[in-house]
Amino acid sequence: MAEIHHHHPYYIGADIALTEPQLRQAAACFEKSGAPADGVLGGRAAVLALDITGIGPVIIKHYTRGGLLRHVNRRTYVKISKFRCEAEFYLLQYLSGIGVNAPDPVAFAYKFPYFGGVLYHAWIITRKIENAVTLSRLSTAEPGRATAAMGEVARQMDVLIRNRIHHVDLHPGNVLVDDADRVFIIDFDKASTRPQNPARLQKKYVNRWNRAVVKHLLPESLLMADRFH
């Protein structure tokens, strides 16, 4: 269970010991503008790269809204059960144990911008996946490497399906491939872990993936339809 550190006005949770300088270094970046994700299908998350002393290169993700709602409410969420950052933190820990490559979580953070403790802003800190690009970008720059990565994408997707985990926005922009051709799935915000029918869940994954490939005119070799048996 993560220990919650109160570094005013932030609450920072981690299951590793964090020093006061590390907390201060991370907190100083929470209000900085994050860069939008890079490339075609890069996603809506705003991220900031940082090197935390004693921890190393990390990515700080700001939880922000997409769609039309972003014009009215960009960053504020209502706490119903777990904080979104907290839920993703623990899910990322779980994924490493079942064979899914995902960012290694370092800490999560939230603050209450208004009185009452119901509305909050949130962040998650993960270790940076070095020398990696999105599969969508790789498919246009180096199509052969992208095609070769699809077998591992399908394998990891199958692990998610067998464990009834629904990544609600899995597409080639939320898959990273590093310079050793290792495949990582990112952005598990809002992932559902409720029991689901595996066949129905597989159909959701395949349809969402293929729809993104077609919509963004990515190579047909990225289509997922024939990769499950």
C-alpha cells in the first residue's frame, strides 16, 4: 500500500521511500504545462519529462479531459471512489505481474483546488521508457519494424483479454516501441477491471484498434482482425 505524503497543496502517494527533495522536485512540475503526446494518434494526455534525483528519468502525466467537455472543464474530476491517478498506479503495478509491458509507476499525486475535498486535479509519475516512439509514428517511418511488433501487441492484448482488463482506448498511438523493439502499452486511465465476457471484450479491442488504423490511414499491416484464433 502506498504511503501518502502531504506536500502542500499536493498529496503524493508512493510505495518507495521519497525524500523531501524528491517530493519538492516532482511537485514543482505539477503545474507546468505538459506537452501533448507526440505523433499521429498520440492521445490526449499532457506529459512532462523530468529527471528526479535518485530515481532517474520519469514522465509526469497530467490528467486532462478530451472531447467537447475539455472546453468547459479541462482538469477537474469528482472523487467517487479511488482517484484516477491512484487506480492507474495500482493497475500498472498489477500488469507487470501478468506479462503486460507498461510504464513502471513511481508515484501518483492529487490536490483539491477548491474547498470540500470532492473535486480534484491529478497526476501520475512513471519511469520513462527510453528511446521509444509510438507504433503509429513507427509505422510511417519504419513500416517493417512496426509490422514485426504486431505479434507482441496481439500477445499483450490477449493477456489483457484473458484477465478481463479493458483498456478503453488501445490504438497504435498508445503503444510504444523502443530501440530494442520491445513493445509497451501506455495510458491505462479509465481502464475497466470489471468481469467481462472474453469474446465480447476481444471484439471491442479489435474493433477499436482497426477503426483507428483505418481512420488515420495507417498501413494495413497494423490491422488486428486475423491475429486472434
